[in-house]
Amino acid sequence: MATTKAELLQGTLDLLILKTLAAGAMHGYSIAQRIQQRSDDVLVVEEGSLYPCLYRMEEKGWISAEWGKSENNRRAKFYALTRSGRKQLEEETAIWERVHRAITLVLQAA
């Protein structure tokens, strides 16, 4: 069976990154891999979308970043959720749940 890659709704990438970082700090490539793995390879986050989003979220104070060594001993920037980011994750999750319910209602309509 062929799989198709899904386009993310505006703002959904923020939620996915925040949720991924709730498990602990990680570098950009690991964030993208985790999202792809958790979505059964349906959601693929390209570098051109990921890094601008990470930089924007860092500017907003939702995540912090510091340099460290990756699993393969390369220099990488590790991102971590801040207190403000945890609050944003709660807000984004509540919004997503409302949107999901609304879409489900429309899809189930006779």
C-alpha cells in the first residue's frame, strides 16, 4: 500500500515540536525523526520548515537552545521546552482538540 505524505495545517508544526520536546531536549534532526516515526511515516518535517519554526519558537521564549554533542559525536544545537513553552503546549493542545472534534463532526455528518 502506498503511503502519502501529509501537509501540515498552519500552526500544527508548533504543536508537534512542543509535544516532541516535552519528552526532553533534542537536536533538530532528532525532532524531525521522532515526528516522522510517531506518525507512522505520514508526517515528514523538512529542514526548510523545521528550522525556521525552531528559531521563531526560540524567539518567542517557548524553547531554549544550547550547543552540545549528538549521538554520533557531532556538534548540534539542542532544543528544550521552557516553562512558557509548556504553557503554550497546553494551549495549542486545547485548540487542536477543539479543531479535531469539529472536523470529526463535519466528517460524520449524514
